[in-house]
Amino acid sequence: MAKYRQSKVKRQHHVLRELEPHLRFLSSLPSVDGVIPGTIKPKSGSQMGLSFQYFTPSGLKLIGRSSGAAQEIFVISQQPDQVLEALQHQGFLPKKE
């Protein structure tokens, strides 16, 4: 499956263009081992950006939204809390209060 990887991002599925900066940032984090964008589904609404879904046994799951579509993003990490903090610190996710 290495033929699908570009740096830490697996490129088996298409990626929403609006999510490219988010994926580049995720792949630059030392605490991230891999990023796997999932399938793209149509959606309604105008919300854009990332949202945290839940922690998985191998890291965490995010949802990336653009104007008309949503895409699952699985982040492989041994330190998912650090990844979540970095996303919040960078402004990609709202900070927890």
C-alpha cells in the first residue's frame, strides 16, 4: 500500500481541496504516524473546516467539511491528545473550555 502514500497521508481516496492545508499540517506533526482520508459524502449546510469525532484504538477520527461535502479523516497516532491539542492551538479546531 506504500504506492498510495505521499509523506504521511494515504492517497487512496480523493481529498477535498479545502482540506489540503489541514492534512499538510497533520502530516507535519511528529506525534502523527499517518493520515487516512476516507470517502467523501454530500452534505448540506455551510459549515466548513474540521471537527473532532472521537478517539479510536489507533488515534482519532475527524470530519472535514467543505461547501457541499464531508470527508472522514482518520489520524494514526500513539499520542492522540497531543494531536488534538496541536489542532486546537493552530485554530483548526475550537479549544476545549
